[in-house]
Amino acid sequence: MNTPLPHVAVVGGELAIAWSNGEEYYFSLASLREACPCALCCGEPDVMGHRSSLERERFSPESFLLKKYQWVGGYALQFFWSDGHNSGIYSLEYLRTLHQRGCSTQISRSHKA
């Protein structure tokens, strides 16, 4: 059974995600950009699991302006930022993890039968 993809929309300075279970997450665009999971932003693990010591990217005001987003397969979102950065792939699982870490706000809506 395929789980339906959540509905996604940019609302002001936030990305809203509406899940099929009625939950809605609201991420600030800045928190999403700062949590980019790509190797440039997070470093890349070596064979021993240690992350390389790449210098953390410096942000500009354009770093937090979202130009567009697109689905990657049926499992992730890719964001295209105004500073040209677009290599982060945010899986739905990763977005749920970010929510659990307190990177978003949530609204729960009950489904009517």
C-alpha cells in the first residue's frame, strides 16, 4: 500500500506540510536551510563514520529565500535557494526527524468519519 504524499506549500516565510494523518508541520525557511543535509553543509562521512571538517557554509540573506522546490521520487523534497544552493535532499523521514527535534510547529486536525 502506498502512503499518499503530503501536501506542501510555502506560506510566507514558512514551508507547510500537511500529512495524510491530519498533522500539519510548519518549518521556517531559515530552519530548513540551516538543517540542509547535503555533504557541503554537513560534511561527508569517511569509512570510519567520522565527518570531514569542511567549513560550514556562510549564509547570506539570499540563503533563506526559497525560489522553488520539487519532489524527488516519492520520498523527498529538493529545495532551490536564491543563493544557488540546491544539493540538499530532504527525505520525508528527515523532515519528521527535524520536527521531532523542535525545528517546526505543529497543528493536528482530526479527520471526520
